[in-house]
Amino acid sequence: MKNLITIIIFLFAITCFSQTREQDSLTIELAFQKSDTSKVLTSLRLIKSLYNSENYNKALKFISESEKLATSLNYAEGIAQITYYKALIYAKKNDYINAIDNYTKSKELFLLQKDTLSVAKVNNSIGLIEIERGNYSKGLQYALSAIRELEKRNLKHELCSAYKSLATAYKKTNDRSKAIEFNLKTLEVEQALGNKDGIIATHKNLAELYSKEKEHRKAIDYYEKVLKDISQNNDSLRGEILPRLGGEYLQFKDYDVAANYLIEGLQLNRKTNNKLGLLIALNNLADLNLQQRRVRASELQLNEARIIATQIGNDNELLKNYKLYKSLDSTNRNFERAFKWQRDYFNLKNKLASKEKLQPEASTPSTVQVKDINKVPTTSETNLIAKQGQELIESEKKLKDFKLILYALLAAFAIVLTFFILIYVKRNSRLKYTRELEEKNKKIELQNEAILEQTKHLEDINKVKDKLFSIVSHDLKDSLTSIKGFIDLLQEGSLTQSEFNNLIPELSENANNASLLLFNLLNWSKSQMQSLEPSPSLFDIQEVFEEKTQLLEQKLDKKGILLRNKTLRDFVYADRSMVEIVIQNLLSNAIKFSKEGDTITIANHISSGKSILSVSDTGVGISPENQKKLFKSNSFTTIGTGNEKGTGLGLSICKELVDLNHGKIWVESDLNSGSTFYVELPKSNPLNNNS
């Protein structure tokens, strides 16, 4: 690395030395040359060298001396070239008036000589300076008039400059299709020249234009080309591109890829304190979290983004921020605040629209306009200058006449102004009243929507309540009534001790059923209220299987069912208590739908980095129609092989608990052949893997 830096410094020193040697040689040559046209040509070579080395002040001194010599020799070609270089230097020094003046003079001289190439170069330079100053329509006329000649001569450097100017002008005037067209032409020339920085800048421009045109796939392609080409040390550009690229993937709801780019962009921009990149990353992350219902994280990111957007004055990102705020507060049912953000959004949108209207519209100059730009003078240079002087005098006279007329009209204007002010005040009052009325109507609409949503929510809760009461009244009541009946018989002395001892297993079974029913009902109702939160940790799944099979040994023996334990020691990352509920429900269901002599097999294995648990039975199986009803929130149950009853909620709870732990549950079953329930669980924290 050290050797590479030394070589670069050495080459730079050689280049600078060679330029200085060339300039010294030309200066010495000038001192001994005769005062003729050859001396003017040598001076032009020296001026060009000084211009390329950005020694503008020294170049202007030689321009002044050369201009005097060329004028005394009446050397029109030399005067034209000197005037052109003078214009180039004034443009570099941001002296717009002198730059345009000398561009115009040099162009008139080139037109007299019918030097179409030099005229094209001047037009291209004028177009560039006008576009930089925001005079897009005028700049487009000049740049377009230069294109044909430059393309004809295949002057790549000048063409590249012209294409860039046209692409910028069309972009500023919102003609994005034309902007894309000329950016593609620029890219072609940059690639031919091998200009890596120019290629990167053009890829970035194309990505932004395609993004605004809603062609997000093309935008992704060009943003990824920028990331591929830029240096890893270019944190500033990477910090801007990463969040923009994440935002493009978000348009396709590719949340994982979007999150990766957005988080990397956020971290990089925080490290480099890149406000623009940080703003884009925060807005897009807030959008991502809002789409995935993480409203708290979305709100924090929107708050920070709004502060940054206000600080740096980025109205476009602020507009996006207001829109996301409105969606966030609508989701949170804070409709009053949502209405406030909606109003801010439309106010800012109208403000930006009015700014765009103030920009001059860009249009392709007609043939007449281009021809007028390159109109060949029919008089000599002296007559042309005299004519310009006469036109200037006439313009000043017209200006004085205009001022007199203006002063005469001021008195009338003052009278009319009072009348207009009165009309404006009255109209403004009426508009204010209308606006307030519209705001009240919108507020009422939002409140009505909130009431409808609350009504639906209450209806859903009421359905949950009815379902709970129905289950309790039928299932729990039966189990408790049976237990109470046994106890009453024992108190009355209607049962002997030996008879009671024989009934103890059945009594225990009823108590277990009631306990499991209550356990399932409580967990199900808790999940319905959206308050069930997992507390994941690493634990051995084989231990859970062993604990649950011990609890169910009595049921297995009673029904004469064989249990095969093929489980292996393996760790999963989930909430242990929730997984215990799932396994207990699956084992209970397997026993419930198995007959005497059937076999239940429990096992686990690893697949694609995940742990797969399975509970298989050779019982009655499940019909295709009933398989579709499994795992639904609506209760669904059938009678077991031993006339066992159920709540219809067990598998519904299992599905919700597995989902909470970033897992999957499914079933494979054939009627009269048995069923296998599978559960897939992560072996490590999935959130860490995504980041």
C-alpha cells in the first residue's frame, strides 16, 4: 500500500513537472518569436496549457497580450479562439456576465468563419452555464443545437458534457423520460472513456430517475451497480445508496433484504453523521416496521426522521414522513392526530407543487429556434459590434419610456389596490370558513370510522365471550358435575370404600380433563386478547418429551396404547412453557384418537438448521374435510375412540403458540391409517439471524 501511494505521488509530480516544463518552453518560445500569426498560435497553446492546469489568472494575462496582437494583425481566427478561452475562464470563475458576453462574441466570429465545430462547442458551453444557473429552457436550446455536430465528429469529452447538461435540465423540469434517455447516452460515452467516477454518478442518476418513475426493479439494478463499483472507503456515497436500495426492495415487500440494507445504512450514517442518508434510512425503516405492525419502533424512527428533515430542509423526505405519521396514527386509532398529519401532508404537497410550477418548462427547441441560435451574421465584426451598441442605446431609451409609463400607472394602481385588498379580505374570510367546515367534516368522518372499528372490535370480543361461556357450560360443567356426584355419593355413604377405590381412576381422569380444559381456555383467551408474549431460551426438547409422556402414562395404559420414544437430545430456542403446552396437546390428541393396540411414536430431527418434532399415531386418522378445519380460531372437535370430549381449542392454541416462537405446525393424515403432527422450531435466535 505504501509503495502504491509513493508511485501515485511520483506520477503526479512527473505530470505537474511536465506541464510546468511545457509552459516554460512555450514562454521562452514566445519571447523570441516575431509578432505574427504564429506567435498568436503559440500563445494559444500556452493559454490552453495554463487553463488545463487551472492557472486562470496567469492565463488571463497572456489572453490580454495575445488579443492586442491578434487585433493589430486582424487575425479573426486567433481573436475567436482567444475570446472563447476568455469565456471558459470567466465561467470557471463564476463570472456569468463576462462568460456569456465572451461566449457570444466568440460564437459570432466562428459563425463568420463558418467554423461549425467551434460554434457547437460554444453552444454546448453556453447551454451548460445556463442550465447550472437554472435557465433550463434556454440551456436546452443551446445544448441541443450542439449535439448533432459533436456526434458527427464523435467528440466524446464534449458529448459527455452535453449529454450531462441535457440530462440535468430534463430532470429539473420533470421530463424524466428524456432525462433517462440522455443519462443512458452519457453512460455509453463514460464507459467508452473508461471514466469510473462518471459511470458511478450516471448509475446513481438513473437509479433515482427509475425510482421516481416507479420502475423499482431497474432502480435496484442501478443502485446495486453503484455499490459494486464504489470503494468500500466511500462511506458518504454508500451511506446514501444503502437506505435508498432498501427502500426499493420495500416496494416489493421483500422485508428481509430491505431490512439488511436499511440497518446497514442506518449504522453507517450514524457513524459518519451523514444527515441525508440517516433521514432516508429512518423513514424507510419506519415504513418497514409499520407494515410489519411494529408501531412503537416505527414511531421512534419517524420522530427522529422528522427532526432531521426539518434541520436540513429536505421537503420531499418530510412529505413522506407526514404520510407515514398519518398511517401510524390511523393504525393506533388516534384519528385526531392522523387528521393533523394529513393536513400537514397536503399543505407541504401543495407548497412543493407550486414551486414546480414556478420552474420554466423545458421543451425541445423547434427547427426555427435552433436555426436562430446559429444564424450566420451577414455583416463584418465591426458593423456587428456597432449594431449591438445601437441596440443597447435603443434598449436604454425604451427602458426610460417604460419607467415613465410605469410611474404614470402607479397612481391608478394605488387606487385599484385598495379595492382589491377589500375583495381579498372578504374572499379570504369566506375561504377560511369553507376550510374550517371541510376540516370539521373530515374530522367527523375519521371519528365515524373509529366508531365503526370500535364496534367491530366489541363484537369480536363478545363472540369470544359467548364461545367461552358455551364451552364452560357444556364441557367444564360435565367434568365438575361428575366429580361432585362421586363426592356426594361418598358423603351419603352410598358407596363402599372398595367401590370408591375402583372409581378413583375415573375421578382422576375427570379432574385431569377439567384441569386441561381450564389450562387451554385460559391460554387461548389470553392469546385472543393479544397479551401473550414469549420468553425464549435454549432448552433440551428430549427432556420435555420425557416429562409429558410420564404425565400421560396412565392414559396410555388404560387404553392399551404402545408408546415408541425415538427422541434425541437436541436444543431449541423457544419459550419452554409454550412448547410444553403444544407437546401435551399433541400427545393428548394422539391418545384420544387411538384404539387399543395402536402405536404412538414421538421423534425429533434437524432439517435446514431447524429442529423438527413429530407425534405420530396409528389411530383413526383425519378426513381431508376436517384437516381444513384444524388450526382455525373457530372451535372444532370430535369424540375420541373412548368417547373422550374436547374443547376444540387445543390445536388453535398450538398454532398460535408455535407462531409466536417463529415456528411452523402442520399435519399429514389418512383416514383410518393414523396421523402425524409436525412442529418446526428454531435452534437459535431468528432475530439475530435476520439482522
